[in-house]
Amino acid sequence: MFVTYIINMKLLLLVFLFSFSTLYSQELHHQMLSAQGSSKELSNGIYVSQTIGQQSVIGNYTKEGKTYGQGYQQSVWSKYISTNSNNAITTVTYPNPFISTINFQFSQAIKEPISVSVFDIRGRLIFNQEKQASGNILTIDLPNLASSNYLVRLSSPNYTYYTQILKQ
């Protein structure tokens, strides 16, 4: 009787520890230590991005109709975006996050064609098109993009603008 009790207690303790460690390990699985590091594409095509420093999760999260872009790596995009202060033309991007269509509203009309380049989080060019703004609004349809963060570069002879967009 006592031996059965001991075996049952060991089994119960084992089940408890297994359940606890499984839940705990899943929680830790989604955390990373990271900060800006170096990136390299290997000869076999694998892209390695090295980071250390801050805890965060990777990916996008949608709750109550709002999408949040999450990432563990502080990108160099902020360097490009900071150059927008040199523009005489201010630009508003909306809606952001977007579902399939995104608009860029300029403080004044841009008469020349505008080159639109969209880059993924690894810096790969995934969309490139030349479009004409309608008045002071440029509308871009991007229905086939996956839910993620992207960097957009708009450029014409006298105007260059960078922004980060989030596809829901």
C-alpha cells in the first residue's frame, strides 16, 4: 500500500513537472535577446542575421482589429526615414497598417512619375513600379504581400521619401 502511494506520488510529480516545463518552455521559446547586429548571405543562399541585447518576440500580432508589428532587430530603416526631414514636400501615409491599398498624400502635387519601391525586412526589393500621382495623392495596391513590415521608397527627380508600412 505504501509502495503504491509512493509510485502514485512520483507519477503525479512527474506529470506536474512535465506540464509545468512544457508551458514554461513554450513561453521562453518566443523570446529573444537582440539588438542591431551584422547580416550576411552565405554562399549557399542562407541569410544570417546576428543580434543580441533586447527581449522581444518576432512577427505580427492582430487583436481587436489592430495589427502590431513586432521584431527583435532594430533595423537600419530609421537612418533612411530620418532623411525625410530634408524634403520640402511633407508626406502622410494612410491607412497604416493597411489591408491591400495604401495611400501617400503629399503637401503639394508631384507632377513627375514617382518610382515606388517596396523592400521586405531582409532588404530584398519585392515590388517596384513607376506611378503618377493623382493630384497630391498616390495610391498603391499591394494585395499579394504577406502580413509583415515593409520599407517603402518613393522617388522622383526632386523628391525622395522613406517610410515603414505594416500589411495586416
